[in-house]
Amino acid sequence: MSSRGRVAWSLVLLFLINPPARADVDMIDMWNAGTVNPGSVFPNWQRVYVGSYVVLLCPGCVAPSEILKGVTVANYGTATTADIGAVYWQVRCSTVNSALFPMTYAGVYQEDYGTLPAWTWAGSSADLAGCGDLCGGACGGTFTINLYADIAPCPTDLRTLRMGFPFNSNGGLAPWWGSVADNNGYFLPWGDLIGETQTIHVVFKEGPDYAAPGDTVTYTVTYGRPGTTALSNIIVTDTLPPFTHYVAGSAVPAPDPGWDPDPGPPASLRWTLPGGAVIGGATGQITFKLTVDWGNGETFEPGSGDTAAPEGLRLGNTAHIDWRGTDCTFPSRVTGQVGTVVRRFLFWKQADNDILFSNSYGQPPDEITYGLFLKNTSPTKTWWNVEVWDTVPAEVDPWANGMGFEDPCGGWTMTPSGCAAASPGWVTPGGGVTRLTWRLDMPPGLTLTLRWKAQVQAVATAGSTALNRAAVLELGLTGVFNGTGPSTVPRVFTHQAAIILPTTYTSYLGFGTADNFSWRCASCPDDGTAMEQETYFITFYPLNKKANFTQYRQIHANDAYANFG
């Protein structure tokens, strides 16, 4: 239950101790009932679910009835009345399932959150006496208010709906406290309650964020049916990105004859789809599949392409849609770009400067361990002649005994596959930068770690920063069945490991404890209320004896903080 719910239950206990004398069922609190499944909505979608809220009724009340007399909701998103055709609310509990009550647009509502478009309702809702569903009514009861909206025929693309109950604590255009009122004069809520966001789309396209060469990628185009008049037909055109091949027969529905695909250039797909009614009309979808070129030679292996998709290439792809016969001001639209990025590798790096086992952090003979983590993301393809390298910063020395590279096969250079052919001391031509290199083949899904260790050099500049630039490049093996062409562009990871050389440095271990107790104060009201104090201790112990023992204590009492050192 939300924090609002917890507060409400504390109120329930108070009512149980001192039950009210009046025989009315009064509202106590309200909170969000759960998620709205936020997502996309389309023109002419009706009764879109935009929020659900639970209202708590007081305990110990003997009805006769509880009737809602007024409801106000507002849109906290960007949609206007031109985008929202209508707003409805409904009340439900274990015994009540009311009809949808249509609301009236009431202009702007000045509330604590800002100036918002608002909708109101006034009348008499269903009798809620049967909603005393907690402990047979002795503990109170609950009912739920659901909110719905109709999407207008010609909405503005990417506008948002975020419907909730406004709250105004400072008077103004709407001086009441809450936005749900009952027949006993109670108002709810006591603060902003806002649903989750629904985004209006007239058309959009989806695809994966990443794909490796050889992967099959599925794209989906989803479109609405805008306007108030029947559509004659709907035409969708999609231009295929470079370094991809259309999977023949994969499109649903099938493209137009001669467009499966049209060779271009560029290669394109096109669909001519039936129009028809739009009010309440269903949203349409098109799906099709592409493969990402892996460069095995088109004549040798059709569909693989002569050149593999370069590492890091963004396969930008959009679709164009025409609504023939629409009376909206937008007869056509282009989807946002689906930027699927070619990625052969997952590649990241860590630097571990273990201060617990060094009393001279950032100074010789302090050690740093570098770990390069590498994974072949393809489930089907082997990357041949993969070269991995890492630069050696000028502030560190990787050549000391036991650092792993004086004898690459005697050190701990690679896991889990053991020793790999490495070339410590290789220097980039013309750059003068020392590099550590590995070269290996990586079958599908292989994950490994390349590690090396260094010591801080005695001549390193105090406060300097060691810069590592690690990279991986698949050099490829063309003309081999199920092989791959080169990745062309290396995947680069830059890591900065700060080498700190202070004149003095102290490492600490610490622990914390808490001491909770209740106490009375002279200013406390004479109602049995107690104040709670929590004391936290954090003690620091220097490991290298270069600093004095220090203790910090923080006291928390009645939401007031005091620090003592």
C-alpha cells in the first residue's frame, strides 16, 4: 500500500478508538490504485483507461448512504481539448459497478501544480452504502474511481494524457480543497494525485536498439485511423536501410505486387491497405523482417552482402503513411527514426585500485588491476581475428615482476579460456603510445575477461589522471562459409582512472549502529504523544596511522537534525 494508504489506516485506528456519532459514511483518504499500463493511444480510440484511484471510507459508520455529488479531474500532460474528445469517470466497489459518467470541459483550473485544463461533473452517483467491505463495515470500506478518455479524431502527434485529481490549497479560481465531493460535504484528495502517461501517436515504428551482423530484425509499423470521414485507402511505404536484406515473405500483410521489395535503389516496401470507417476504428499494424549483412559475399552466400555492416552503424529507418480521404489537416506522416545500432560486442572496463591492501594509495608501489569484459552478442556468428587492445598510461608501469605480461603465458591474462597470444610492449606507429594487445576468434555468445596489472610509477605527477583507451576490432575472414567480413570500425571504450598522489592520505573502515527510544518533552501535548529519537554512530578507523581517530554522531528527533563531531 502507498504511503497515503498507510496514513489512511492510522486514521482508521483513531476512528475505531473514538467512533463518530453521525450516521454518515464519510470519505477519509484517496490514493493511486496502481499502474495505468502507460503506452500509446491513437486517433478515435474510445474509453482509454487513464487512471484508477481508491477512496477510503471511515470505519464504524452506519450508512444509510454515501453519494458522490461532484468530481473534478485535470490533464497534467500536454494534450488539449483538441486532442481529448471526452472524459468519463466510473465508481466501483464489491457491490457497485456504475455506468460511465460523462464530464464537462470547464476551462482551466488553477491549482497547486499549475494552470491545467479541467473537466467537472455534478450530480448524484450510485449509492455506496454497500461498499463497507472492510471487517463487515466496522473497519470502514473502499470504492474505486476509474477515469477514461476518448481520443479526438485529429489529435496532435506526441501529445500526452496524464489524468488526475487536482488540489488547490490557496484559493484562486477554484477555492475548494479537493476535487471529489460527497453528499456530507467532504472533499478529497488532500494533495495531487496524478496517473501515468499515455502518449498520442498517429503512427509510429518500432524495432530493436541493437543488432549484430547476421541477426534477423523485426520492425513493426503501427498506425491510427484519423479523421471523421471514411478513408478510401491507406498507403504505407518503407525504405530499407543500407547493409540490410529483406527476408522474402516475412511481411504481414504481404506488400503490393512488385514491392516485395522494389529493388530501387534504395530497396523499398509498399502496402496499399483498405480504408473504411474511422470512428472507433481499429489500429492497424504491419510487420516485416530484415537481416543485417555479415559480408560473406553475395555471390558466395546470397543475403549476406558483399560487405559486413560496420560496427556502430545506425540503421536509420522510417516509414511514410498516407491516409487517402481523411479530413484532418495532416494527410500523411513520416514515423520517427528507428535507430538500430550494429553492435558485435558488449565491451566494458573496470579499474580496481585496492586501497585495503596498500598503505600508499596513489603512490608506489600501489597497484591497479584493469579488467576488460568482452562478449560476442551474436547468437549465430563467429567473429574471426578479433583484436583487443588497451593503452598503458604514462603514470603506470605494467612490466614489473608478477604483473602478468613479462611472460604472457605465465601471468593471468585471460579467463576462462586460459593464456592468449598477447604482444606486450607493442607501440602504435607514430603515436608513441604503449599498447597491450590480444588476438583471438570469438564463437557465438562467448564472454571473457582480459586482465592486466600495473604499478604506479615513482615519477608520476601528483594529482594526475591516467587515461586508458581500450578498443576491439573484428578483422574478419571473408569467403568462408558462415564467416564474417571485417567490422571496419573499432568499438572503443575510454576509461579514466584517477591516480591521486596526495602528500598524505588516510583510508578508513567504518560501521554504523542505531539506537531508537521514545521520550517525553515539556512541550508535548497532553495526549500521550511521545517523541522518538534515533542516534546513528559511524566510527572511522585509519589504516595507515596518518590521521587522528574521529567519531561522528547524528541525532534524529522529531524531524529535527543535529550534528555533533
